[in-house]
Amino acid sequence: MLRLVMPLLVLLALGACTNPHDLHEEPAELGNFLLGHNAVVAPNLTKGPASREASKEEWIKAVKTAVDDRFKRYDGEAYYHLGVSIEGYVLAVPGVPIVASPKSALILNVTVWDDAAGKKLNDKPETITVVETLSGNTFLGSGLTQSKARQMRNLSLNASKQIQSWLERQYHQEGWFGGTKEAPRAAKTPRRN
């Protein structure tokens, strides 16, 4: 049972650490990144258990707006296109506080296209899983304190922030967007006396 609970606790902790409300600050370094197309789709959208209903159109609009808000701030010199496929969601319904207060979550896949090269930067889509940010309004469950639209906005903001964090890692580690790819760390060899 502990093996099943630990991943959920890790996801909740990661969601609580996400600060999606940093759009007024200087954006993270992404080199030559300039947002081209922001293609958001939901062909296989799945609603999780104990969830409020939300349409594909509502999700597409919420995620597209959040991605635009975050990435239109970049003014690099090369176009990169983001392809986002919304796969599944849970929008918490009102429950019994603490005992049965479900958390909202969103799962999506992200692909990045290099416009100049005409190819994907990642062959396999990056799966992003977000949960609602832990706050005074969501501690007892966002289903009790927030509307469906607010839950969707919060999850979409968290998703766009996690996409940015992933792109920033790729910039530093893989040299995306004109970054310098880090050399692999050499294994330490024991010194001989």
C-alpha cells in the first residue's frame, strides 16, 4: 500500500511547489525561443473518476490561453512550435473535507517542433502531469472552494509552468534553442597510489 501512496504524495508535493503566478517576472532563459504555433488538441480526452464534467473545447481554450500567456513573452530569433495533447483530467467535486476531498489533476503530452529544421526536437512526446497547487483555498479540496473554471485555469497555469521548466532543462542539458549542450559527466575513476 505504501508503494501506491508514495508516488501520489510526490506528485502532490511537486504540484505544491509549482509557482505558476510568475508571469510578471523575467521569463526563464530559453535562448533563441520564439513561440510559433501553439497547437492544443484533445482527441483522446479522458475524464477521471469523481470529476466534474468539462468539454474538449473548454480544456483546449484554458490550456491554449495559459501556454500563450507564458510563452508569448519570449522574443528569440527562431520559431518553435508547441504541440500539446490533453489526455486526461480530474476536476475535484465537493466532498467531505479531509476525509474525501479529491484533488484536481491534468495530464498532457507535449511535442516541440523546430520551424527552421522542419522536425520535432523530441521524438517521444513529453508527458506532463500536474495537480492543483496547494493553498489555503485548495487544502480542503478545490471542489469545495473553487468553480470548475477556476480549477481549469489553475491546472492550465501549472501545466504551462511545468512545460517551461521542461524546456528550460532541455535548453541547458540538450542544447535546444541555441543552448550549449552540457558534456556528459565522466565517471570518477579511483586514484591509484
